[in-house]
Amino acid sequence: MEISAKYTPAQIEAKWYKYWLDNRFFHSEPNEKEPYTIVIPPPNVTGVLHMGHMLNNTIQDVLVRRARMKGKNACWVPGTDHASIATEAKVVEKLKKEGIDKSSLTREEFLEHAWEWKEKHGGIILEQLKKLGASCDWERTKFTMDPDLSQAVINTFVHYYKKGWIYRGIRMVNWDPIGQTAVSDEEVIHKETQSKLYYIKYYVSDNKSEYVTIATTRPETIMADTAICVNPADSRYHSLKGKKVLIPLINREIPIIEDEYVDMEFGTGCLKITPAHDINDYEIGIRHNLPVIDILDDFGKLNSKAEILIGEDRFIARDKIVEMLKESGNFIKEEGYKSQVSYSERTNAVIEPKLSLQWFLKMKEAAEPALEYVMNDTIKLIPEKYKNTYRHWMENVKDWCISRQLWWGQQIPAWYLADGTYIVASNIDEALEIAKTKDSNITKEQLTQDPDVLDTWFSSWLWPISVFDTNVPGNKDAKPNRDLSYYYPTNDLVTAPEILFFWVARMIMAGHEFCNDVPFKNVYLTGIVRDKLGRKMSKSLGNSPDPLNLIEEFGADGVRVGMLLCSSAGNDILFDQSQVEQGRNFSNKIWNAYRLVRGWQVDANAEQPAESKEAVKWFESLLNSSINTIEDHFDKFRLSDALMTTYKLFWDDFCAWYLEIIKPSFGKGIDSNTYSSTLRIFDKLLKLLHPFMPFITEELWSNLEERRDGDSIMIANSPTVEEEIDTVLLADFNLIRGAIVEIRNIRQSKNISPKEELELYYKGQINIALLPVIYKMANISKIDLLENLEKEESGSSFLVNTTEFFVPLAGMIDIEQEIAKIDSEITHLTNFLNSIDKKLSNEKFISNAPKQVIDLELKKKSDSESKIANLSQIKEELLKKR
RNA sequence: GGGAGCAUAGCUCAGUUGGUUUAGAGCAUCUGCCUUACAAGCAGAGGGUCGGGGGUUCGACUCCCUCUGCUCCCACCA
């Protein structure tokens, strides 16, 4: 069969993915083997694959495939997250396009639309992951709003409520006027924004000629002011003590109060206090018993309490108020001012601090064990630098606002009675039972459930538990089922550092609370995928390639390699398509190596050439030592190093050296010994490559030998080191290799065709058994000792380590040039020798340095001395000849 | 404002408790090759004194101080 010179991935990938699925190779059930478990960070159910997912899931797949090939029972659990805010926003937007307003729908009607949307778009991203080759156990696919997972969330709420950690209270929360919900502190992004600082006069009420000047960035909230505040130590304002001022435009009277919070240096040293719309003002208000006037509605528009500009959006109102203040004579000036403005992560709306009634979970106690697990390395963060950040956060946790004013999610299991009290229970029937203990006449209809849903993270923090067993959360008596006790704690979690607190820390808390154990042992934190200019990839910048197009163009294996090559843990990835091209090129290289080997005919009568015999021995040693290196890299989660080691082993050592050495001459067959050794080596190389490049390795492995249906490289055992590594042979080979490179170098610089045979003479240490390799690889006709050389021959000399080589090149040599070359080498070595001598003659060095270091220096000294001697002798010969 | 991290060839990065022939890799570059697996290739080569300055040490890319530049996290100065 004719095989194309170019690897074409498309059909091959589809074929093998189907084969793996049909054979259920991804599926795992508890058995007697050691488990290896990863739970996927569930992507948003309506999300589409972006480069971050590509990186993250490639890494997970590499880890899972490798564990599987190391004989572990590997289980990678996939699934999606319901993502309250993001999904609800998408559904609202979609309805809007159809002319339907969310407010015109009942909760039930809206949820029907939402589920419809979820069924239609949900899981697209999981299908995309399949294109990447992800070996997830799809039979275990979960969704955070599956009925049983939702029930686990409810149970968790009840559990913490009973424990006394959940409470309801009025607090200043981060209000998202677009998302129409409270968001947690972690969902708020501070961005430096150019805004303005406005200086405004507030006249004293009993003396219209006197006024104070305040500086504010939010003039539209002056109608909500309930005081003016100065620092008690500020002598400028002592005369105003106890006086009252009038709010401009609406002329409401408010007191001047004193509080040390005020910074005398900033602005005018005079601060307007707006308890309803600023967290600090709110706290000052509590201290001074000030009223709270909330002039904004949930959409960020002025309400009737504002008295003026009712119904106007807060930002439009700002400009209008400024104009009005100018007209009324209260406006003094405005200056440019840079400040940190809070934005909602989900909707990018400017966050409005808002007082509202919310549910909270106490965090302090939960954080303690969760911190301990990480600090004592029960859970390892990779890279370690995140330990600091983690500790800082855990030592400063605040209570978690877990209620969201949304419909899409798990509704809070609290039922209100007519008298305003409430009952927390797992379901309405339980709630009714409890209610009946107070009032036996009460009916279901009289119970109203809290309309809010729980924060998405309140479900995803259970993920590593609830994908295996939904009984445990909130149910202390339930015994963990077989899956949970087998797969949990999971092994590795691969995720982005930005959700270390959102998600990772909380999973650790939940794991401790419900399973009394860590949820995972290692957390590998990937970097952010950026473009080559260092900008974060985003839709709005349009700088993100479509992952599926990339896969189509370069193959999944190529894309995986491209992503991994530049991804050390915790470092951001500067993505450049050229990396994917490199991955594609590598696929092609592997493909062609296979084409070469496959094209060979075995000649049963052929003897094994000496160089082939040596090459097999050498490569097997090298392969083993590489396996050790790769193992070490994986242990340290240095995946790109592991890949690079494999890459070079295949491309440089196997293709450029091994295959070239054993390659039979044109038209000849290959001896059976070398051939079978080569197949064995190829097999091992494919297995080493498989976790990184699953498709091409499966394709080639399946063709390498007769396979039966149900065979697969993905369930084969990865190669292990069985015999001792011959390090002497490796070193000997390197010397030979160095000599060959030098000879090729001479050819290039002297313009000698590779087809022209040369002779080689040497003096010094060399492994004679490897000489045949030189004959073949450097096209040498004769190798002999230097002492047997006719003295008058001219040629080119070089050293490899301390072995001297000479290539006779009668008439092709510029003797002056050769001498100059040798002179410069001697100078270099002499300088080097001097620096060693300086060290060795330093008494402090001799007395302080460890013996190995001194021995090494002595070895360096003797080596360079003998090199210099050799070179000097060569130079002498040359001088005689000129 | 507080905290953390980074700064090594054109680019992306290694360099594991300071000593391994006076700093490594991949890509890119340059030179020569369509050599019967691969031009998505082959062969060869060049390129950095480790951000600047100071210090500790027999010895520093590696430790300390300082300056410069960048990144990230946290934070309620209007």
C-alpha cells in the first residue's frame, strides 16, 4: 500500500476516537487496581471551547493517559456547570431577541426556556473536547443541576444551616444592575478607571454665606446624603461643629459629624456620607446612627426617594446633576481622577454597593483545616508560589454571600410563614412538618419558598464528591458508596489560578466537612493563554484562534504538542501558531519514520552489520535513560520538559542517528535482527509519545504489528527500564558522534561532497567497536592510528574530548588558516587553564572547597594541559609542512 | 496603599539545597543540500556573561541589599 508522504489527521482521528469509545477504554469501574482520578473543572454548560480549555484539558488528558498506561485504573470524570449568572444572562438575552421580557414570565415558564436552551447548547463543549482526544469517562458525565446533584446542594445548605454556619442578614453587597443579582467579592474585578472628582458647595443652613466644600466622584448620590463628615482633628472645620448644611438642589438638612475615618489630606478633608451607596459610609452611618436613604433601584436608576431625576440611569444622572449644580451655583470645579472602579466579572456592569437581605455562610472555621492541608503539603500546589497567595486569602476570609437573585440554579430551601419567620428543610414536605409543630393548621399553600438561588460555586464546591456520590453532603449517617470510597480523594486537579479561591479552596473545605479528607492531592495551576503580544485571549479582542479550526488544520496531536511545548506550570502561555506548526511537523516526522521502517524488506540471509548491532545497544541504553528522565519530569509536573525529552529522543536520536545508522543501502534488505529490534524500539517510542499524541501513535502502533480487535496502544503498558543503563556506551557513542559532526563540518567548510570518501586517523581513547558507525555516517574509507600516518600528509585536525582526529586532505588545506584555527583554540584553552591554576593556587580554595570540586578542577587542568599539548604538536607538524 | 512573582541568546523557556571543562534547549536566523522516509525535510554554523549597581564567599546565573522595568493578587481614601 502506498502511504502518503504527509500525515493527514482528519479521518484517522475520527476513526480512533470512535474505536476507543466503542471499546469503552475510557470507562472505569472500581477494581483491585490502584485508582487514578481526575475530575474535570466543569466548563459552563453553554460555553464553547476556547484556548484555555484546550490547554487545561490537554494537560489532564496527558496525565490520565499516562496513568492508564502505567497500569492504574484511570478515571477522568467530565461534566458541565450550570453557571447561574452566565447562563441566565444568555437565556434572558435570547428571550429578549424574541421579544420576550423575563419579567413577563413566571419562574416556571422562564426555567422551561432555560432548560430548553441547556438541552440545545449544553454539552457542545464536551463534544468539542472529544475532538481534542480527551479520554474522559463519558458514561459518568455529570451536570451540576442533575436532580441528584441538586439535591446534594440542598442537603448541604440544610447541613450548614443546622450547624449554625448559615445566616440571613442585611449587608452591603456587590449589586450587579445588569445581572440583577448580588455577586460575591470574588466575582468583582477592580479596574483602574479615569473618572472625575467633583467639588461641590454645601451651604450651612443657618448662615447662607457660609459653606463647606466636599469632593466626590459620585455627585448623583448627593440626594442620599445623610451627613457631612470631617476629621475631629481638622482645625479648619472646628467652627462648624454641630452645624447643619443643606444638600444642594433638594435642600434637605443634614448634620456635620466628626469621624477619624476622614483623611484630612484628601480632597477638601470634608466627606459626604451616603450610607446606602458606599460601604464606608454605611459603616460610619452605623457608628453615628445615621438614617439610610436608598435612592437607586435594582437597575441602577434613581427612584422616588431621590426627589429629582426620578427614573434616570445613575450615569446619565451624574452628568445632569453636574449641570444642575453649575446652574445652582453649588459647583466649584472638577478634576481628572484615577480610581479603582468595581465591575461585575460576568456582565461587566459597574457594581453598585447595595444594602440587601442575603444569605451568608460563615467561613472562618471552615478555612482553618483547608489552610492547614495546603500549608503542610497534604495538598500540593504546583507551582508552589501559590501557597502564599492561598494563605493570605484563607487568613482573611470573609463570610460568603451565597444567595443570588436569579432563577437558574438551586433554589434556597427556606420557606417563609405568614409571620415572616422561616423554616429551612430539604423539601417542602419536611418544611411543612416542622411548620406544623408550631401551628398544626398550616398548609403547603401558606409556605412561600425563598425566591433566590444559590451561588454556582455553592454547587461546584461539591463536585469531586458529588460526581461519585450525592448522598454524603449533608448526610452524616450515609455511608459513602463504592465509587466514592474508591476514587476519592482524587489525585490531580488541573485548573486556572484565578479560581484558586472561588473553587479550589472551597472544594477543600467541603471535602474536609463531608469526607473528612482532601478532595485531591495535587493542584496543577495552568497559566493564562495569551497571544504572542502578551494580551489575554478574548472574544472582544478577536485574538483567539478557533480551537476547532486549529485541530482541523494541524491535527489534534499537533495542537496538543503546540500547547504543551510552551506550558510550564503557572506560567502564562504566549500562544503562537508557529508552536502548533511545530507540533504538526513533529506528527509528520513520526509518520515518515514509520514509512521508512515499514518500507524495509527483511533479508533472512543478511548478517547483522556491526554498526547496526552497536546502534541497537546504544539506542536501548539511551531509551532507558530517557525513560528515567521523563519519569522524573512527570513526577515534578514538568510536562513540557517531559515532552521535549521525548521529542528530541525521537527526532534527533532515533531518526537522525539510529535510523540513519541501520538504514540498509539502496536496494538491499535489512537483517532480521536489526529489524525486529527496530520494531521493538519503535513500539516503545510510540508508547512514550502516546499520552501527548494519542491519535497518530494509535494509528502507527496498530500497523506496526498484527493487532487483534480490541488491542490498543492506550491500554498497553508504557515502557519501563528493565536492564541497567550502559552509561559508558552512551559516553563512547557521544565521542563518536562528535567526531562525525566534526568530519561533516570539515566537508562543509572545505566544500567536499558527502559522496567523496575520506580517511580518518586518531590518537587517544576511543571505543573500537563503534568505528563502523563512523565509516557509515561520515563516509570514511579507512580509519587508522595517527602514528601510522605518513608524516608529510596535510589535512585537518580536531579534538573531541581529549581524543585527537586527523583527516588527510592533500592539497585542499590552507595551512595558514589551519594554524590560525589551532592558535585560537590554544589561546582559549590557555586562558581556561590559567583560571583553573589561579583557583588551585588559592590556598583558601584548597582548604575550603570539597574534595570532589578540587578533583574536578585537577581533572580540568590535566585535560586542558593534554589538549594544549596535542594541539601544539599538531601545530608543529603544520609548521613543518608550510 | 499592601503583598507576591518575574527579569538568562531574536522569541519561548530550562538551569533542582552556590562548584559538573569558563551558561543549555526548542523555535527562529545564516550557509550548503530536491541525498532513493520526510523541503512540514537533511547536514552544518553563528548567537547570550545571565536587567543595572553594590555586597557575602576560595567560588554566584544561583544567597543578601539597592535601583530600574514588567506581571499578578489583595484593598472601602471620598
